[in-house]
Amino acid sequence: MKRGLLQILALGFIYSCNSSDAAKTAVAQHDTAVSCESNLPARFPVAGGDSSIAQSDSVSHNGMIWIAGTTYGMGATDNEGRPDEYPQHKVSVAGFWIDATEVTNAQFSKFVDATGYVTTAEKKPDWEEMKKQLPPGTPKPSEDVLVAASLVFAPPAHPVPLDDASQWWSWKKGANWRHPQGEGSDLKGRDNYPVVHISWFDAEAYARWAGKRLPTEAEWEYAARGGVQDAIYPWGNEDIEKGKPKANTWQGSFPDKNTGWDRFQALAPVKSFASNQYGLYDMAGNVWEWCSDWYDANWYAAQKNANAFNPAGPGQSNDPMEPTVPKKVVRGGSFMCNASYCKGYRVTARMKTSPDTGLEHTGFRCVSSK
């Protein structure tokens, strides 16, 4: 199966007409996992974020919720998790403030207006950085591919295999937070929607400017549980499609048919669904949310008896599926999550993706300890 060079590069898989049969087989095997943990595509690597954005000396708690410190069991106890969600282990977190909603377009716009910040998706990919994550001798793509762009969700008109994410992602020139679907799209009427096409670098820069930071995995999971230990979802244990709609996810056949039972085909404005018991909105679905932690597939096993206080995650990334690509953790699922493909809306579900990646379903919220 040959896929276009543009799609392959955008998804982090290099494929050319000159590839050997062995290389083609390796690419196909790499891209066979049905689980969405391997299907958050990597953008072309670029240089890191703008370190000139200063940390604010003050922080406003407007729009934030205070979460009291506690000790709890982090990780899954149900039988639906992936291996990196086990074993459940005790952690302790100090009290912290957390944004009640995902950061919105209006909030991010104020940051950009104040600082002149340019997001990852608005920058031309850096070929020198890109080469570091590719096999030696990989030819440089043409300049019309190395343009400021991002990955946009493009649902097919018919069912497709769920082991090929290129079937529903499109590398769109000009796609970024201002133009979520690419050139010609805009934010009109979308001030209260979560900002998307946000890399980890972008999220971290905003948090610094606001006097906040990105949540640790331990903080994020405890907040998502809403004070209910061993809850499967932010609202409790009721299946997501029982009762009334509880989160912005995918209903129907992914990725070709969304019934819209929850009233939304794609992104939803923040606060479109009920909050959890802490008053936090969209801790499941809508957009994936960046955490501060590096991803390590074996981290939970190493922490089994640690009972750590304010754990900040591993010192470096460890993703056996892509060992040369550093990954940060994202949490919470998105509007694309469906039980047939991805149950990322479970409170313990962990995802990982490279910090330079921003997609149409990736956003964030902030926390503060002061």
C-alpha cells in the first residue's frame, strides 16, 4: 500500500518509491495498532518554543477551581486500560488551582496580542531538526511540503481500516490556531471554543505568561476524578452513551459517520456539558490536554511502591514504539474518541505525543500552586 509522501511525512512515517520491501513492511507494521496511543501523528519537528516569554509574577485565579491536597490511587483498576495505566499506585498531591475549562481562543488571543508569540504550526518546519528523528540518508522533501501547516481532521465518506490514521488526517497548509481547518477558515463565533493546533511548547509558553504551569499527570487525573476514587469517567461509572450526553465524543462509526447524538460533529464550546463534582468542564472529550510530564511506558510499574509526593513524572521520555521521538503526556480524549477506536475519555487513559505536535483536537488547561 503506497500513501502520498505528504501524508507519510505528516504522520511521521517516511515512505518513498525507492523504499525497499523490508522498509515498506516495517512502515506497515509500525502503523498497525488500533489503539489511538499510536495514532496521534507527529508534526514535522521544529525548534522549541519561545523562551523569551517571561514567567508572570502574578496569577489570577479567575476561572480556576481550588483542589485540596490528597493521597489517592493513581491508575486504572478496571479491565479496559492499556498496559501503561497499570498498576494503580498511591501518590500524594499538594493543593492546587486548575482552570475550570480548557484555554479558549479568546484567552489565547490575549496572550498572542500581548507577546507577539508565534505558534509551532505557524512556523516552517526545520529540516535539520527533522533529520534527527529519521533514518540516516532520508532525502529532504520538496520545499512545497516544508511549509507552515498542521494536521486537520478530514473524515472519509466511507468506512476505512482503523490501523491507518492517514485516512482521516490531512496536512493542511496554513492550518493553525487562527485557522483551525486551514486557509480560509477563521475563529468567527468561536471565541469560547478551546484553542487547538497547540504544541506542548505553545501551551507551556502561555502558562508561563499567565503565571501558571501545565498540570502534572497526577494533578490532572485527580482533578478529572472529581473526588470519586476509582471513577471510570469524570461523571462516575455510567457508560458514556447511556443516559444523557455527558461529553463531546464520537458516536456512530469512526471515522466516517458521527450521529451527533451529543449535538456536536467536531469541537464544542467549553461548558457545553455538565461539570464534574469539582466544577471542572470537559475533562473528558473535546480536546486532548497537555500535561507537563514526559511519557514513559514503564513509569507506573516503577512507581508501584513509591507513594510519591507531587510526582512530576520521569526525567526523560521512553516510548518503545518510537524510541527516537521524545513524547509528552496528553490526557482526556477528544471529540474523535469512540469505543471502537479510542476510549481516551476514561480518567486513567494516557496518551503520548511529541511536544512539537499540534492537531485540530489538541489543547490544554493550566494549574497554579500559588
